[in-house]
Amino acid sequence: MRRFRIGIDTGGTFTDVVAVEEPTGAVITTKTPTTGWDPSLGVIEGIHKVLAQAGEGTVASVSHGTTVATNALLQEEFPALGLVTTQGFRHVLEIARQAVPKGYGNSYFWVKPERIVPLHRVREVPERVSFRGEVLFPLDDAAAAEIARWFARHGVTNIGVSFIHSYANPEHERRMRAILQREQPAAHVSISSDVLPEYREYERTVTTLVDAFVKSRVAVYVGAIQDKLDRRLGAGVPFYVMKSNGGVISAREVAGQPITTILSGPAAGALGAAAVAAAAGFDRVLTADVGGTSTDVCLVESGAPVLTTEGSVGRLPVKVPMIDIVTVGSGGGSIAWLAPDRALKVGPRSAGADPGPMCYRRGGAEATTTDAHLVLGRIPPHLLGGEIPLAREEAERGLADLGRSLGLDAMQTAEGILEITAWNQANAIRQVSVKRGLDPRDFTLVAFGGAGPLLAGRLLDLLSLRAALIPPSPGNLSALGLLVVDVKNDYVQTLVQRHDRLDLAATNAHLSRLEGLARAALTSEGFSARDARIGRSADLRYFGQAWEVRVDLPLGELDATALAETAKRFHDTHDKRFGYSYRDVDGAVGRHVVEWVNLRVTGIGPIRHPRFPELPPGDGRPERALAGHREVRFDGPPAPCAIYARPRLQPGDTFAGPAIVEEYGSTTVVFPGLRAEVDRFGNLLLTRAS
């Protein structure tokens, strides 16, 4: 009996599905429209569809990337959310950080954004511990119980608890949680010592509140999918959910760690792109995942996406380990519009799957990038192999209406829309490269998502990139990325100490405790002690710096030799990232002292990854894949352009642009002046013809 591992990524327009057969590695892909009113319906429909294509077989596991938590935060509506904090710290959200977006510009004043919790739903309780964890003032249980009853009376059902220095001693927070749950059993309570046991009160408090807010939403959504899966596949099929840190977690554990799924979907795409690029021999790549709503960009070095704990969703800092991704509202469904100054803009609003672009004929009344591609001949008159017919006349009408006030016809308006879209995507790539001191000319672009390959060739020119790699079935790469990851859990403990005065016994004790938590979590996920892997790192800085640099810790118990090696790694990393270090300066003098801030442990449970089998070489005659010609507009009037069917292309095939390469879930545009080559894995590599 054939067995399949299934990956499902829910986007704004389509739900992407990949089934990988074990152990052959054969891949089957499909798409189905996202059901925005209940995304779980689209997930189950996608499983039905891919299994029907696969034929007879059983499901070994299901992995899912979701945007439920992200979308809930981006709406910036937080009903029934409350905060409990230490007496005297009621305004921790008001104080926040003095971070002015995009500088002051010509404004004389900058008003901080609205609080995530209104002041009247912030309650103070008498208690206090020191940064060393010493109890300075015991928790007032009677006052805590009255706060819990106040929340119950006022319908506050999502509650975050963030006490000062609770990372050093969580006992008061745990007692507060027990009191809240006793007085209001149905409430969703998150405590900061569980969610983020780090210092920096504002970020820790906001992250805890976000966790409390998304708890019910993520739990309900994942539970709905689990119920449907049990009915469709039978109980017992492992169901994993993607985490922001590049790992997965079993669905039964998600309700306890909802904050970890904040960037679930985009993380899967970055990992899938990194895996495909590594197999093809590229270890320095920039990934561009272009879907119906947004473009998600990530930088990959040494075959792995860059991780950060300084991420955010919208304006909210979410300080949990996550793949470092920059997102811009630029996708296939992005709406073109006129700004008050009559300038043409594209995005961030999107037509999504319903009603979708005007060419869908589902009620869309505003022109989108998909309409522009259609009018210029860049995409075929249908999507998904004919499942979604497109109405060119509707797209032309919308583009003509939009361009009339600009003095442009439909074709010129379409060209303007796509050029603006390309620059929006290029600017996102600059944010993860140029703004971090890296030259994009040293990188290869991996473009994927349904709309990624459409403008990859243009980005090649705008950024002077080495090449653009388009993987097979690029519209489903995020779903495939869900199957190339392991179970992964992160644990952190703040322990601020000078390097030259480090308490080795306390440091090793904390690392041992965190490692115990990681191993216990992996055991609960079904991994044996032999299979479990543990990674350790620390956040270090020079004394007086505001932010840290993470370095891996040597294996085994820390001793003097391990400390010296850790300091060397810190100097090396700091020098690489910022262009200087103090390795040769007296470490006992002022700012040159190295300071430890956080200890981190990661538990990894390995899952079998799909292989990327090499394909046999072709005969070097790409004309076998020629499917015809179509009028396509690039620079100048529309002209006949060769259309290639990607499934019929073979390794070794090369051809020059202009050309269009079509497949089930995506279309690749080979712009004039570019050359396309198929590699041994079936990837399409775009380079300059010169």
C-alpha cells in the first residue's frame, strides 16, 4: 500500500497541497481556492483532491502552515483582552519604546499607536521580585482573587500575566494563573514566564498578551481541522502545525504554544526554498514567495534561513524565535489604485480569492496585478490547467478605467502596475540584504508562489542578481517546505552576567534545566532519547550595548576552555555583522567587556525529509516542449512569443527569451535578454544572455 506525507499551506487566494510518496519521494501537487469564511474547509478539500490524483494509498502524516494567528493580529482588534501586572507598572504598554517609524520627517509630533489593551483592562496586583529572583513583596492572594472576579464580571476571557522580573522567579505568575483559572475556568490565560522568560518588560508583556489573544482562535481552528481529519482519515494520523522558528509542532501541543505559529506559512516557504536551492548547489540565496496577497522575502546563508527574536507582526513586537522574513503587500491579487496626489499605487489591499481579480468574473471591481499580466499576455487565459477561466475583456475594461485619468491606455496602465509591483518586491529584498550590509549581487533569487516566477526576471535586472531559480511546481513550494522540517521547540532563560565573572555553576544548571524541558517535550512528541537532538546558544553583547548577538555554545558542560571558545565566536560574529570587534582590546575596560544576556536551548526531533531525485538528462531539444505562440507585450507592441509546457522540458534544455513557460500552478516569464536552462533537478535557472 502506498503511503503519503501531505503538506498544506493556506494562502490568501489558494490553498496549496503537496503529497510526497514514501519512500520513493515522488511528488504530487494541487491547489484549491481558499475558503476564507472557514479555511479548514479548504484544507480538507485539498486533501480530498490530492488523494484523488494520487490514487490508492494511505496518509502517513499531515503538516499544515496557517495564517490564523497572523491575520487575527493584523486586524488590530483585541476584544476581551486583559493584563495583570505588578503594582506600579500599569503603564508598561504606554511607555513602550521610543521607536519612530521612518523617522520624524516633517512632523513635529509623533503619537504612539493605540495600546493593545485599554488602560481600564490593566489590573495591578501587589507583588514584587528582584532581578535575581528574590521575593521583595509576596503576592497578595486576596487582591489577585478580586482581579480575577473583576475580569469575569466584565467578560475579559483572554488574560496575559506579566510581572516584573518573573523570568528570574515564576512562582507569583503561576499562582496568579491558578487563581484566574479557579475564578474563570473558561478563560485563556498566558503567563510571561512560560511564553517569554526574558527581560525587557515591554516586549515580554506584548508577546504574552498576543499569546493569550490568539490562544482560542488557533485552538478552535486547529481543532476543527483535527476533527475533519479524524473523520476523513481515521484517528491516529499525525497532524503537525508549522512554527515560526522553522520547525513543526503536533496539533495537540499548539493550544499551549499559539504564539509560536505567528509566521507559520511564510516560514515554510523559506525552508522549502532553502532546501531546493541547497540541493541545486546554491547556499547563498534570497527567497521571494509571491502569493495572492503578499510577497515574503528571506535571506538564506549556508543553506539555512536567518533566525531572529526581534520580529514583529504589524506594529506589535513578537519576541519569539522566528525565521527573519520581510513581508510587503504585493501579490497576484494586489489592487491598483490612485493616491490623492494622482500617483499610481499597487497594494497592499488585495482582492484575495473572493471576489478576486476582475478577470475572475466573481464580482471584483478593481484592477489587480493578475489583470495586468493577463492583458499583456504574460499568463494564459486560464489558471490551474483550465479550472479557473479568465476574462481578458473584464481586465481590459478595469485597466482602461483606471488609466483614463492618467492619460494611459489599458496596456500602458498594465505595464505601469507591473513595474511598480516589481519595485515593491525589489525594495523588500533590499531590506533583508542591503540594509543589513549584504550585496544582493552575491545571491541567487529563488522565486516561487503562484506569482513569484512572473517578475523574477525583472528582479534579476533591478537588483543585478546572479541568477533566478524557479523550482518545479513553484506555486506549491511552501506546502513542500512543510515536509522538509523537524519538530522543534525553543527554551530561553535570561541570565545577565559579565563574561569575566560568569557563574559557571549557575549557568550550567540553567542549561541543564532547559535541556531537560526540551527532552521532555520531545519525549511527549514520541521521540526517543537516542533520536532527540539538542542545540545550545547564548545571546552576548559588549557591555553597554542595547542588543545582542547570538552564538552557538560548545558541546558539553561549560568550562574555562568552552568560555574562551564562546568569546571567540562572539567576536567573530560581531565582526562579520557590524564590521568591527574588540577581541584585541583589554576585556576588563568599560565597553569592551563581553556580557552574557540569555541562554537558549533548542530541542529537535528529526522527521524523514523528502528527497530531491535527479532527473535523467534530456536530448537538448527544448522544441519538444513548445506548446505554441501567443501575443505578449514587453517593450513595444505585442509580438508573437514562444510558449513552453514545463512538464515537457528536460534537464539540459536551454532557450532564450522572450518566452513563457507554463505549468499547472504558475507561469514563468523569460524576459528579453535572459536565458533559461533546466538543471538536473528540473529547476529553471534564469541568467542574463550575455
